Amino acid sequence: MSQVHTSLATIPNRYAFIDSISREASQSHSLSLMLVDVVRFSDVTTSLGIHIGDRFLLEIANRIQGLFGSQVALGRISGDIFGIVFPNENNEIVMREMFERLVEHFKSPMHYEDTAFIADFNVGVVCTSKHSHKQFDITTFVSRAETALKQAKENKYENYFALSTFDKTDTGRSLALKADLKRAIANNELELYFQPKVDLNTLTIVGGECLLRWNHPLDGVLFPGPLIEAAESYNMMNELGYWTLEQAFRALNEFDALKLPLSLSVNISPTQLYDSQLIPTLVTLSETYSMPLNRIELELTEDVALSNSLMVKKQLDQLRSLGIAISVDDFGKGYSNLAYIRDLDLDAIKIDKSFVMELEAHPVNRAIIEAAKVIGKAKECAVVAEGVETLEQLHILREVGVTEGQGYLFSRAVPLEHFIALTQREIIVGVSPRRALA
């Protein structure tokens, strides 16, 4: 059972924590260290005082420990920086997934009396390599983690960076990523993953969301952050977006060959909505792959939906006239301005994960989801829940009347062949979503 700390003083300090890293290194065949820096926490202590700040830090520490379980070791490196040791783990893909879980978990605010605080983090990770563990050096190991954290703070698009113990710390790494992007497209290093969209009543897969991954020959599987940064730097967002759409059409062809009547949703960037070639490209793809456009859904972010651009509105009207479904992703996360929902023709509203997570503990989350359901009914559009991770969340969503969802309770995003395999067997729920990490 994970330890619940009643005071910051009971959390191992930097020196005690470094000792625990050394102990874990002697007992484990591999090791990963994650340094977690609470972003702009000095604003909290300045505004609310150190005592309330300490209460928030204590809650953060306990929530981190509860999130990752008793298998990890937690320490407090400095005032607002925590360290987490993952024994017998050196897979950087897994560590990024841990980072994503951390960020999503803390989208739910913390409360103290009349004060609420939403924690965000810079995260640096170091993993032992397959050949480095026998020559483990604690000073170098911790130093590498601190270097990774420093780079995470400097990143423009995501507050995460990972190193292995044999990586060279290269400030030109981002430039290398940008230079690699053209080669990646030419050499088929990009790949779509698919997260199932599930009927919450029957637990059958009714569609999927396309998510981009980059199989980098040196860095392994990269998630969208650095990929999008590279694309924006090279003004290649349209090229990247159209590549994604074509892969979605190819996947739909494979579904039809297997008699799987599924649709796919694709995230669309603001750049594409301003591109005059968007409509002609979609029509061409539809003709090339003999695929009706009503099998495709385009997901907009809230800021795109709020755009007052006449061109964007015209594009959206034309897309819907072609039969393409339009949905708003991460509903409620951004401006929370309901006027754009009133004025925009939509086929679906996707409730942001932050309202689904900890749904059991916060009645206001349920109320927000119920409100989204009322809005969806009035607009005659579907309501989809993102981030479903527990059976209790599933039961509450069913009670509210939300009929579609996606999340780790059913499956993470997986490659096409794994997604197809999921559609051909019964979905089993009732165990921890961590089962996928085993």
C-alpha cells in the first residue's frame, strides 16, 4: 500500500532520496528517474503564503505516490521539485506514458478552503541503458536527470524531455528533429495509432481516433509534441496533415475488407482550415480510395472553433455539406465560451479528460458532464467522454446518458493491426488500466 505522508518532513529529502536511488540500483536490473518540477509554484506561495503552498505540495506528493503506487520511490529534491524512481524500468516509451498520465491526472484542481490550484509540471527523465547498469554512477545518473529537466523547461511545445545514460546532451537535438522530418515522411517513419471509441452500453468499438507517432531511427517512438514543433518550423503542417488524412483513408479501406463498419476521427490543425486545398484534397482522397466522406470525422480544438474567420466558417460549412462529421475536442478545457457551441453546427462534443478523471470524487464534474449532455441533446449532436479509466467512471457516464467514450479502461492508442485485433474480440473491463503497462 502506498504511504500517505502527513507532512512534507516525512518525505525523503535530496540526500536520503539519492541514497534510495543507490539502493534501488543495486537491487534492480534497470532504473529510471523522473524529476517533476511544479510550474510557477512560486506564484502560489507569493500569493497565498508558504503554509498553503506547503499544503498543496503535500497533496501533490501524495497524489503522485498514489498514482504510481508503492513500487516507486518518492523524494523531495528541493522546494517544488520531486523525484520518482521506477525500478526495473528503462523503456523511454513507458516513461513518456507515465508523464502523460501524470499530466492528465493533475488536470483536476486541488482545493484548500476557497482556493483552487491546477498543477502543471516540467518533467525530466533519465533511463539506464542496457549496457550501462553495471557501471552505474549515482552522480552522473542524477546529473543527467537534472539536465533533462533543464531541457524540459526550455522546450517550447511540451514540458518533457528524456535522456538515457549514454545520450549526448545536445542542444541541437531539436534542430536535428526538424531536419529529420522531411526524411521521415519520405522514408515512411511516420505511423498512425488508433484509440478505440467505444459504445459505453454494449462495450463494442464503433470507431477510432487517429493519433500520429514518429518511429525515429535513433529516438524510438516520438509523440506529437516534437513532431509538430518540427512541422511548424518547416511550414510543413499541411503536408503532415494531409499525410495523416491519407493514412486514415487507407485504414478505412482495410476495415471495409474485413467488413468492419467503423469511422475514424482525425485532428485538424488551424493551418489546414485556412488552406484552400483542404476540400479538394478530401474529395480526391474519397475518390481515390472509393470511400464515402461520412466515414471521416474532423476534430477541432476550441480555439479553432472560436475563430471569427469567414474562411474557416466557410470551410466548415463545406465540409459538413460533403458529409464529413465535425466535432469539438477537449470541450470545456479552454475558453469555456458557450456562444461558439450555440453558433457552430456540430456532430459531436468530446468532453475533456479533466472532467472525467476523478469523476467519482467531485460531484461538480458530474454536473458539468450532465450539462454537456443537455447541450448535446439540444444541438442534436453526440457527446463523447475522453479519459475513461475506471469502472466507476463508466457507471456514472452510463447513468448520465453518455453513450460513447474512449480511454485506458478500454485501450490506449495502438498500431493498426492491434486496433483491428481489438475490434474482433470482446472488450474486457474491470481491472486497472495499468494492465496495459505490464
